[in-house]
Amino acid sequence: MDSKTSASPLLEVVDLYTHFDTPRGVAHAVDGVSFRLERGRTLGIVGESGSGKSVLSRTIIDILAKDGSVLNQGEVRFEGRDLMALPEKDMREIRGREIAMVFQDPMSSLNPVKKIGKQITEVLVKRLGMPGAEAKRRAVELIESVGIPDAAQQLDRFPMHLSGGMRQRVAIAIALAGEPKLLIADEPTTALDVTIQAQILDLLRRQQVERNMAVILITHDLGIVAQYTDDVVVMYAGQIVESCSTEELIRRPRMPYTEALMNSAPNLADPPHTRLDAIPGMPPNLLRVPQGCRFADRCPYAAEKCSTEMPALAHDEDSSHIYACWYPLEVKEAVSA
Amino acid sequence: MSALNALLSIENMTVEYTNQGQRFAAISDINIDIAEGETLGLVGESGCGKSTTGRAIIQLPAPTMGKVTFEGRDLSELNHEEMRQVRRRLQIIFQDPVSSLNPRRKVKDIVAEPLVIAGMKDAAERERRVREVLEAVGVDPDTAMDRRPHQFSGGQCQRICIARALIMEPKLIVCDEPVSALDVSVQAQILNLLEDMKERYGLTLLFISHDLAVVKNISDRVAVMYLGKFCELADSARIYEAPAHPYTAGLMATIPDLSTIGADAGPALMGEIPSPLNPPSGCHFRTRCPHAQERCAAEEPEFRQIESGHHVACHFPLTEQES
């Protein structure tokens, strides 16, 4: 996050805006977002519904509607090239090869009437120009690498024959087929059971390490962020409100929203019937965003200034931990070991 | 396991479905009592039979075999009209609050509908009752009554669903994944609300969820289901402190939480839940169990008590191995 870092990162998003022109007004889905991601790192983007985390990922790979309803501004620099300025023809080369994506619902990214093997070899033949026989061999390897048993037999099956977890493994195999440098996983386990969730997240981490691939893991679950990411960005109402290393965020949150998000989830260590610290109210309407801090209405620490002036992202001296808050939480000196 | 103060008893309940001509048991031969005033959590993965259990209790559809007794009456012996009367006291709320509400109707009509069906003719009294329950669930009646569901967020729609369930003054509410579709901050609001309503209206809850942390927070006792059977049942605090069934322990190890920054959680449970069309012999969980032995394939473990109030269906429960 330090602007003085010299070498160009794998991905750098600079002051990105994605607004939707709707019949009821302009929705500020992503509103001035900047972050950078180094090669081989895993970045978590965490936020609740409507925070802009999924729109952000779709803006990065440029798959939002092209009918004029989407208003974009800003830069998405991938290995130094601004993807926002690339013609669709060049962007198609990047999508699926340099940057691949895995979605929440694997059924929506798989073709229901095509055999699994065909869906993988297609990427290998069309994207990498691999000969058919080699592609088939590689497809078996890919299916094996994502932990699907009897790989050779599975190639002839259709997505409907597989469980949700197996479908997500196939979607990951397809994403990996193009050997991407960046994999964006948008709530990849939200539709899956907890035991399968752990299997899929472990698989993603293993692949990330083996391939030295960068991963953006989009989730609403801070527990997943804690366990599977190196760095984290917290989004609220279209903006980044806090960003730092994952460990730093969990131990020393500075933005009251982050703290509130952590406290509102039931904690397994607490006894039954522990009263939860719910966050009162709701996120603001993105059609009419408030002029001050967007969390001010729900913030227990808000003062007058908070509803009139928007706090900019700032960081303390000697720290790359950034947050947007007029009255950040005190850094509690590490009490626990 | 029949207790004297049981509000609801399930005895030898089996629910069968037919899939492509083959009959299979979604729930096989389960027994449990729910005491008046308690919250029983029912937890498990998709396809374990937890929702089927909730629906079989309200007889939608009725179980294939076995008996559900509510307030001392065997529900399978009631005729249609009697069952309608009982259902007022036996309500259910669902996972998706938005699709549970008729999009064309106003909130006041949605919430008042059970009263209309019950034959309450006095419109002024109906409105009074609707206002009362809406206020109780934290929805402002003055602004909400004339609006339609799409004008509310998911959390508010779930509050409206709870208001509609409460208006008949039920004894028991089956909550089928009521917070799974909600954001974590809203989930906390709804869980707190359910606790408040339980206190205020003297409710008994059957709380069905796949989320172990949520279930621990709201439940007095927790039952863990796997492939149509109970594998463990104990007090909420106890089952988390000393899970006896390897499946319960495995489920708990897989929850990512804030205390595990960057660390590897326990080994993920291998494999997936088998098809109920062709369940494994012996113990249903043995195909994924790290401790499975020959006996587990040959002999189905009995659901037995290992300490007061703590039941487990396992030949080699974890707590006994340690001691």
C-alpha cells in the first residue's frame, strides 16, 4: 500500500469507480478504490452484501454489461498495462489465461450440456494452442490435481452428475488450465457445506503455493480471511475502509466497522446464549450515499464531523496499515502472547 | 427418552421419498423430545435430513412411519381440521425470507392472514394485533404496514416472517436456517430477536442450521445429524467442549475462525456425504471417519447415552478413547 514501493506489482488498482446508471438514479457500487497485489500473495476482500466486493472483481476482469449502464473510471494495472484501456479483443486474451475467475455458483460457470473433459480441453486447445491428444492428457492431470477421484472416467461426465463440491473443483480445474498469474475467487465456498468448504479452500491454497499464483479471495466471512489470506481489504458501501496484513487486521483493527463485523459473528469460545453485538441499522443506499463517513449512522463512536466530512484513507507513521476513520480505535498493545 | 415435560416428542420417525423409482429413507428411525421452553439446535450438512425433520414435525409431509406427539396429541391421528387448529401453535420460518412473503400483498395483510384464516372478523382487532407483533420484532408499523416485501431488506423481511409466525401465539417455532441468507451483522440482529421473542412469548424453538457457531449461540441442546440419523446429542456447552462423535469433532475443526490466523485448522474431513439411495453398511459415517475399524462396517452403532444427557452413535467415541 506504500506508494514508494518501486517494482511494479502484479495488479494495481488506482482510484477505480464503477457506477450503475439505473432508472432510480446512479448507484455508487465501487467508489474510488485503490489497492495493489504482489505476485504469489493472497489478498482477501471482505465485506457484506452490497459492499461492492463482487462488482470490483468483475470490473477488474471487465465482464460487466457493455450497454452503457456501467460507468467506469480509474485504472486497473496488470503487470503495468492498464486493462481499462485495452480493446475487448486483447482483454479476451488476458481473461482465462493471465487472470482467471471462480464464481460462487459453479453451475453458472459450467456448460450444463457439455462433458467436463471437453470443457477443460477447450481452454487448453483454444487458449494455449495445445494439440488435442496432449490436451486430453493435461485435462486428466488437472482433474487429478483438484482432487477428483477416477480422473479419466470423470472426463465423460456432465456437470449435473457431480455434487456441488465436485463442480467447484471442476470450475477450479478450468480456471487453472490457462495457468493464470492471478486467480479471482468470488465467494467460492459460500454455496458449499463446511467440510467441503475446508477441502476447497485447502485446494486453492495448495495450488496457489505450487504455482506461485496470486489469489484474490472475495468473502463475507472474516474467519476465512483469517485462515487463508496474507493481506486484506475491508469494503463498506463501495469503498475501502481498512487495509493491512491479515494478522494486523485481526489483532489490531482501527476502523470501527471492522471491529463491529468481528464482534457480530457468534464466537465458538463463548458460552451458549451470549448476547451478540449486532450492528444496528443497515448499510446506506448506494443511490444516495451520505456525504460523510458511510458507516457513521451505525457507528457507536460517531461524532458530528463523521456525518459531514468523509475521512480519507490514511496510515500512521511507520505503518502500512491504512484506514478511513476520523476517530480510529486505539491500538491496544498486544496483551495476549 | 420420553420426558414428562416434553412439548414435542418424536418416536421412531422415518421419512421416505422415492427417487427414480427407488425408495430411500431421508430420515430413519429417529427419537427425540423437545422440552417446553428449550431451544434444540439441529445441525448437519446438506442432505442430512435436518430440514426434512422440521417439516415432518409440522406434518408437511407427514412422516412415513413413527409418531409425532405435540402437547400430548399424536399428530398423525388428527383429521385435516384438527391439524389446522394445531398448526397455529406450531409455526415454521424459512431460510429465504423474501420468497416466503407474497410480493403482491401489503405487509399488514401478510401478517394478518393467519388471523383471517382463523376466522377473526374484527378488522380493528386484527390491526391492533398486527401492530403489536410488528413492534415486537422491531419493524415500525406506521411505515411498514402499507408497504410490500420488495421494499424491505432481507433482514427486515425475516422480521416480518417472524411477526407472522408470532401472531397466532404459537408454542413451538421450527426455524429452518433462518439466518443463513443474511449478512453477519443482520444475522446477529435476528438471533438476538429470536432470543427476545422466546423470552417474551414463552416459545420453544427447533433451530435448524448448518452453522455450528450460530447453533451453539442460540441452543440449549444440540443434535448433530448425518445421513438421516442422529450421531450425537448433548447440552450445547458440553458438545462443543467434548464432542464424542468423530463427525462432530470433524465439523468443529473445519470452522475457520479468527483465532486461527494463517494457521492450518485440523485436517479437513475427507470425502463427501454418501448418497442416501445407497448408504454405507454399519455406521453411516464410517466412509469418512478417520477412526473407522472393521466393526464399524459390520455393525450399526446404537444411539446410546455415555454420560447424563449426552448421547452418541459410535462404537469408539472420542471421549472414551482419551480416558
